[in-house]
Amino acid sequence: MQILRTKPIETTIADSHEPGRRLKRSLSTWDLMILGVAVAVGAGIFSVGAKAAANFAGPAVTLSFAIAAVTCALAIMCYAEFATAIPVAGSAYVFTYATMGELLAWIIGWNLILELFTAAAVIAKYWGIYLSKVFSLAGLDVPPSIQLGPVELVWGPFLIVAIFTVLLVLGTKLSARVGNVFTVIKVAVVLFVIVVGFFYVKAENYAPFIPDAVATKGTGGTEVLQQSLFSFLTGSAPAQYGLFGVFGGAALVFFAFIGFDVVATSAEEVKNPQKTLPRGIFGGLALVTLLYILVSLALTGMVPYTTLAEAKAPTLTTAFEAVGNTDAAKVIAFGSLVGLTTVIMVLLMGLARVILAMSRDGLLPRALSVTSEKRATPARLQIICGAAVALVAGLTNVDVLEEMINIGTLSAFVVVSLGILVLRRKRPDLKPAFRVPFGKVVPVVSAILCLYLMTNLAVETWIYFAIWLVVGLAIYFLYGQRHSRLNERFARERDAVAQPEARG
């Protein structure tokens, strides 16, 4: 079947050198580490951890972060092996196309678009909110939105998306340098939070470390949609805290680790990718995990988790206000703004690279994969992505789609983890610079953990995800399959074989 045909790795690499559609290799190990930290240290560290502690895990949110980090690390090992074997843009989409066939590759690419586009829009929206908070703390009365006839426009997301769209059009290296500055600032703010927070830590706030499970409301009405898929399938009553709460918290804080797969999308722009990619990805992941665990220890040690649970939308600021340190709240608001800034940059870059790879293969319009002759960046595509993200973030309520980011990422992680087994079986001749240790164990465990975390997401999220997949499949069968360059190659080869037979 055509939809199950795989794209040869040699063809994939050759296509990445196509004139007018190739990217420039300019990123170093340090640049990749900073990209990983830039995309991960953002909304997750300033808000998601507090929400997970308040509503799911209590002080054991530290374990939730550790579980999410291990899951991410196992999957990222698989990404690293793939990326050193196939160092081109596109990440999980390209890896799947080379191992499991065109249809599944399309699904994964479509899910990556979901992850990156939704994340960029949600975080751009948050950036606008934090910008308003910074203005307010500075005593400035700047309205967060403007009225354009019947439409209310939140202008903050438009501003930040426009700035980084321009920078990414001008060059990936330039964007990375600007991102480095912002990343250093926000890491300094995080270290400030950790140091100051530990001055308020009280040992009794860590007890009980894993709170006893507490049954939540009944399962009627909208609560059916808001419970986890695991609870829905097993018939168990939805509950907070306890051991399942720790895993529920892990599914939520996994949001804080999104982005390391985005780093793999930059493989085509990395100098010496065989060595640079593994070092950059794992270095960034190690630093981010350490920061997350220290922040969660400070957060849950400062105040009882029940205090966080009383807040409507708990954040790090909630804890500092509870202990009477309002000055730290100003620093956190500024840190949140800076933190989200670089996240938006990396997500915009990753979104454009995934779409570039898919359009280069003909599954999306080929015109999208054209790169600038002077700067070797997908200028046209980057502007389209930036405009779409800005419009959705500035004009719509994207908050309801937050968990879609996680389900898109985790689905890609599952396929990439299993794809390693297929790659090794199909192409034993390949010798990637990095190889996942312990044979088949790590890829299989990675896939199982990611699947389990997916089942801890809400039923509502799975319904939205199913709708997204149906729309994606419709686009593939109506457009992608007919315009696929791989299918065109097979058709030419088939015609070339048929012509001599017809003459004979």
C-alpha cells in the first residue's frame, strides 16, 4: 500500500540539500543547550508546578517532576539516536517517515503542528497577561487589549510574536544569540526564587509527602469530560492526591518539558550534528530538571499544599504572597515575562521547521518549503506561522487547549520510541553517533510511560485530539497522498517498468 511506504534515509538527506529549500548549519552545542533551556524554563516552572502541587500531588510534586523528567529523558535518547542517523529538519515526522510509512508520518507531523502551534499561541497569550502584570506592578495603567469594532484584540501576543518572527526570518543564529541573553536572565530569576524560597522552608510543610487520596465530585455532567481517561476507562472514581495523584501531576508538569523534541527539529541547522545534538539535548535536559526539582522543593516547603489549593490559579507568586514577601512577586512577574519570551521563539522556529519538512515532501504545498537565498531561512513560511499564531493568541480563548500540547508531544514520543526498534531492524548498517543503551528495553519502557501519561489526561482532551486527527486524515487523503513526492517517485518507477513490457 502506498500509505505504508517509507522514505529512504538517503533520499531524505539528499532532499535537505535541494537548492532553494535548504537550511544553514550554524548552531553549536552551547546554542542547543540554551535552546532546550529557553523553551523549557517558562510557564512550567512559574505556574504548572504550583498547580500540580495544589490539585494533584501535594509535596510529592517533586516526584511528579522526576517521573516526567525520566519519561522525557528516555524518549529524548530515542530522538538523539534518530537525529544523529538522520540529521535533517522535521524531527519525529522525518524519523517516522523513514521507519513506519507515510500515513503514520503524516499523523505525527500533524500532531507536532498541534503541539507547537497550540503551545506558541497559549504561551503568547500568557506573555500578554504577564506583560500587563509587569505594567501594573510598575504603577502604569496600560490596557491589555484594544477594541477594534466588534473584536477585542489582546495586543501583547501580537507584539512578541512579531518581534521573534522578524528575528527568525533574519537568521537562526541571530535569534539564538538574542535568546541566549533572555535565557541567562530568566535562569538568574529562577535561582533567585530558589535561594529566597529556601529561607522560608519549614519541614512540617512536607508532611504528608504524598497526601491521602481524596475523592472529588461525582462523575455527572461536564465532570465526566474533565476526569482522566484512565479513570473513565477503569471506572474508578476521580480522586486527588495519593499515588495516582503523583502520576496525574506528572502528566500535567510534562508541559514543563515540552520543547526538547523541538530542539531535534533543528538538526539540519547544527554544526557537526552527530556530536553536537546529543550533548546539547542532554545538557539542557539535565539543567532544566535540576532547576525544576529545586523550585518544587522550595515551593512546597514554603507553604502547605493546602494553601496553594485554596488559590483559584496557584503560581509561585501565591507562595511568596502567603509568606508576606510581595517584593519577590515583582521579580517573579518579570521572570515569567522573560521566561515566556524565549519559549515563544523556539516554538515558532520548531513549527516552521516541521511544516518545512512536510511541504518539502509534498504532503503540504511545496511553496511553503522555499528558503531565502540570502539567509537560508524559510522566510515566507515563518511569516505565515507567526501571523497564524498571533491571530489565534490575540483574538481567541486558547486556554481550553492547554492539555492538547501534552497529548501532541506524548503521541510523538510514543512513535519515536517504537520507531527506534524498527530503524535498527530495517537498517542495521547505520552507525549513529549516539545509540540508546540497553537494547530494546529503553525504547519499550519509554513508549509505555508516555502512553500511561497520555491516559492521565482528561477525556475532553482526548475528544479534541480525536477531532484533530480526523481533520488531519481528511487533509492527507484529499491533498497529501496525491501530491506526495514519494508516491510520485514510485509512480514514475512503475511507469518506467510498464512501458518496456507494453512495447514487448
